[in-house]
Amino acid sequence: MAEEKHQVPRVKLGTQGLEVSKLGYGCMNLSGGYSSPVSEEDGISMIKHAFSKGITFFDTADVYGQNANEVLLGKALKQLPREKMQVATKFGIAGIGVAGVIVKGAPDYVRSCCEASLKRLDVDYIDLYYQHRVDTSVPIEETIGEMKKLVEEGKIKYIGLSEASPGTIRRAHAVHPITAVQMEWSLWTRDIEEEIIPLCRELGIGIVPYSPLGRGFFGGKAVVENVPADSFLVLFSVNVYPHHFVSSVSTI
């Protein structure tokens, strides 16, 4: 008897028309988010393997690997059918300073980041473009206003927010429909259930939970045994599969 092939089902993300695989592949750690970066050959191989199993939703950001992750994903895209894939990337984290993370959301910065990501990914458009962190020094209306222009120009298809407050989400959505909100959501991180989820349900925004297995903590013995010795997660007694995160997608 031939081995049954299981394929990841598909789901509508939000109410703006974006359809993605119900599991997404987070590419961050391919470029050294928690452990040493993998080789380009291995990274491309893992992305292609994920696609072969029905995962079409791939998540990256300009800050991952200091731009290297977008370049890696872009090279993998050349070996896969771009029209069947949904690429999400992010802007907004400009670096780490003495006081912590440097966040930027000015319109000119939004545009320059988008143009740079398009070049690194070597694509004509980005399916889902997130503001990675909200710049509280810039009115969200100005940031989303520039993202709306990028949609109108065909450079991005859908707009997302990551780690945004309920008030920010509502104000952003009034400027242009928000397709997805990305937040940490797992068995031990349930904060979004109080306000974010009801709001997104009201506005028709999809939820993209990251680290749904607690960065691998709930992944079982096989995951724990695969944590490389140089992973900084070992230092904090938190274990994660060394090369990727898989996020589930919710329509609520």
C-alpha cells in the first residue's frame, strides 16, 4: 500500500482575501535567531521541504540575520513556484541601542524598508507586510498611510501588525484594513485572549500566533534532544527545535 501523504490544509487569513496554509514556516532561526545560522544549502533545503508538505506561508523580517534571512528566502523562492507561495516580511526594528530596541515607523522609513526587502527577496511584491513593532513616536495613521500607498502601488498586497495594542489596531484598521495581527500565543502566553482576539474577531482580522509551542518547550522529548549546545535557549533552560518555528494561523 502506498504511503498516505498528508498535506497542510489552507485557510482564509482575515477577510481581505488572503489565503494561506494553516501552518506557516517561520524562517528566522535559519539565520541564527536562537542558534548558529544553518548553511545556505540546508536553509533552502528546509524551505523546499516545508513547501513539499503543503506549507506555502513563509515568514521573515528585515532584522532577521541582519537582512540575511530575506536573502536566503529569496534564493529559495527561485526554486519554487512564487505564485503558489505567500511571503510575509516585516519592518520597524532598526537596531539595538543602549536603551533597548530602536523602533522606527516614519513614512520615509517604511518606504525605504519595503524597497530594500523587495530587492533582497528579489520579488515584485510582498504578500503580507507587517509593522514589526509600533513606533509610538509616530502616529500609527502616518505609518499605515504609507503602507496603504505601497498597496496601491502593488508593492505589497496586505498589511499586518505585530505586537500592537488594541487601540493601535483599531486606529490602523480605520486607515486601511488590517489583514493579520501577529502575536505570541501559546499554552503559557494567553494575554491576547482578553482583548486582542475579541477585537480581531470584530474587525475581521486574522491572528498569526508565533511560538505556539512555547519556543519548543511543549514540543516533546525529540525536540529537546535536538537543541544544539550553542543555543542561547539552553542557558535559560528553554528548548526549541534549532532551525524553525511553525506558527498556526487562525481566522478569528
